[in-house]
Amino acid sequence: MQSSAVLATLQPNYNILSPSRFYSSSASASAAATFLPVFYPQRTRFSAPQYLKLDKQVLASASGRYVHEVKSPFKNAAVLSDSYRHTGYVPNQMDLVFKGLSYLFCALTKCVECSSEASELADIEWDNLGFGLLPTDYMYMMKCSQGGNFSKGELQRFGNIELNPSAGVLNYGQGLFEGLKAYRKEDGNILLFRPEENALRMRQGAERMCMPAPTVDQFVEAVKETVLANKRWVPPPGKGSLYIRPLLMGSGAVLGLAPAPEYTFLIYVSPVGNYFKEGVAPINLIVEHELHRATPGGTGGVKTIGNYAAVLKAQSAAKAKGYSDVLYLDCVHKKYLEEVSSCNIFVVKGNVISTPAIKGTILPGITRKSIIDVARSQGIQVEERFVPVDELLDADEVFCTGTAVVVSPVGSITYKGKRVSYGIDGFGAVAQQLYSVLTRLQMGLIDDKMNWTVELS
């Protein structure tokens, strides 16, 4: 079965070892010719012997990183053609050896044809990106047993995963996720925004959910590998971003209520545009005062999957009435602002920005944290405190922050049938200032004096 899986991804190509196809100068071609073998096995027709056991891993780069069942980036290493299948041809062992050597040689010498193809962008409508899943090339996976440590992970082709019906994540909601973005700079390099903060937040959440978690270094390196493996899906500058979704879940089977015996750390990515359909136009919120997203002592302060299922009922009802999303109040006094379904809230009055304090029921957003730091660096006073819902009535501006939305201006808020508007022209002055600084920093358009970005070349 393993040998069939590998053989089915290879097609004999007798020109692939020809140096003249890859080099722009005759000198380079001549140098390559001295390196490559001068013979190549003739086609033979045979049935693969029983003793031939091929591993599903193939060398993906000269760095030694392995990728499972990789679709070759080389144009002429296509799937075994129908004509070959009909004739019964199967590449022999020498075919595979020289095919592998040619791939490795291309990687080491960075041949023109291969490198130019790898740099191409995916063929999609970059101007029409929304916030939805577009399947990309690779995902990253790493496993760990309960009480153990995560070890070396691997890239795999993006696709469905297999879970036992009794997996802890399916039965008891033992799962966390993160969200961060990668941006393409004008020079083609790629920027990550504060990935170590996501790693730390996942570790904090894992402790609350009785789960082992990758180290900060493991998390960041896994993000880097996944982004680089999917770099053709990073939108051109100004066209959007590559959304990165790390998952940590109890993948082991468990019937009684208990921590799962095995855990899976997985990362997948998708190119995205604006989160709200309004884009950067003002959104309209409704305050929910009956249903609540979190309770004191619960899990509202960590990014567990159950927090988001809890908001779907109120969110769906709000959208059916034409609102963009829901703003939740605390469940004890039912008068203090908490957060929107998937983002934090800020209220502006004069030169003071107020936002709900982190008290265990509100997610400590990384964009929230960044906006607070940017605001203070711009001389704007920021207060983290209990914010009564009544302060919305005479606020100058209101805006939301989050990885998906970045900064989103609020055009109106409806509370108990009363609608309060904050302008229809887009960003208020304060939100616009903060949005401009943060997004220009994320995209590499200004110097990163905060040391928040990680550049991938």
C-alpha cells in the first residue's frame, strides 16, 4: 500500500536530468553536466516485488524537513499518466533514486525553472477575498500523550483528519485555538505579527483545560514552517493577509469524563480579506442582556472552542435582524460591557479610551493589547476598568479589535430598543489613527520600534 501511494505520485521524465533546461548560462549547464549521471535506466515493465517497502515520506528540501505525500512542485514530476498505467509500467528502484537525486539537486542549486514556479502566487481573485476558508497546500501536525511533551512535528498535505468518535475534543470540548496573520511586504518577504504572544496564550489556556501544549519555540517554528510551505497563498501587499489557525485538541479516545490520553497540535492557513461584510465601514451592534458568553470562574478568559459555540444563538438572531454582531454584558450585574462575539470593545470619550478590564471573563486579545500600547505611545490615555453600558450613550467613538477584524469602527449600538449612532463616515479620528499605525506596522510599511514582527524571507 505504501509503495503504491508513492509510485502513484511519480511519472518517469527523462528530461529532468538535462542541465540545459534549468540554467540560464552555458557555464552553469556545463557545471551541472559534470555533476549529473550520464545514464538513466530504461523503462521496464514489471510488478513491484513484495519486499519493496517505500515510506510515505519524501525529502522536501535540502534542510531535511519531511513532508507526507508531497505533491511535487516540479512541472515534469506529474502524476503517473494514464497511458503508463494502462501499459503496466511502474518506475523501478533506479528510477526513484535518480528522480530523488534530481529533486535534491534542484533544491541545492536553486535552478531557474523550479525557483520561479515556487514563487508564483496562487491563481485566485485576490481583489475579492472575504473571510472564508480557501483550502491551501499544507498543514502542520504534532502529537503528544497525556503527561508527555510534544516532539518533532511534520507538514502534511492539507485535508481531512481522522478522529476516534470518542475523542476528548468531540465529547467533552477539550480544545483550544489561536488566530494570527501573515502579511506580504513589497519586497516579497513575509511578516508575522507577535506569534510568541499567541504561543503564550495557548499555553495559558492549555493549563486551564488540562492539556499539554507546545513550547513557545515549538509553536513559533511550526507557524513559520506552515506559512513558508503555503507562501504562494499569502496575498499580495494590500490585498489581505494569510490567516493562521493553530489548534490544540484532545484527540485521544476517552469515554468517561477525564483528560484525553493523546493530544494533537495542528496548524492550517487560509488567505482572507475583511472579517465583516462591511469591510472597514462602520458595523452595527446590538447589546445582548439575557444571554451571556462567559461566567466568573469559567473559561471566558481562554480561547477554548466552547466559548464560541455559546455565542451562536444570539449572533444568529442579531444577524437575522440586520445587525453585524452582538455586544455582551457581564452576567452578574448585567450592566458592564464585556466583549463582542469574537473581538474586544473600546469606548472613546475626549482623549480617553476605556476598555473592559481583563477579569477572567474576557479574552486577553493580542490586538487589544497592541492597540493599548500603540495608543499610549501616541499620548492617548487608556483606562482598563469596568465600563457601564450607559457610557455608550454619550461616547464620541466606539470600535472593536481582534486578529480577524484588526480595528473595526462601530457605527451604531442598539440597547433595549434605543439606537445610538457614532457617525456614518467610517473611522472616528482616534480609531483611524490607531488603525493606521497598527496596520502599517503589521505590513512592514513603518519601522517596527515595538519589535513585534517576525520577518520570513
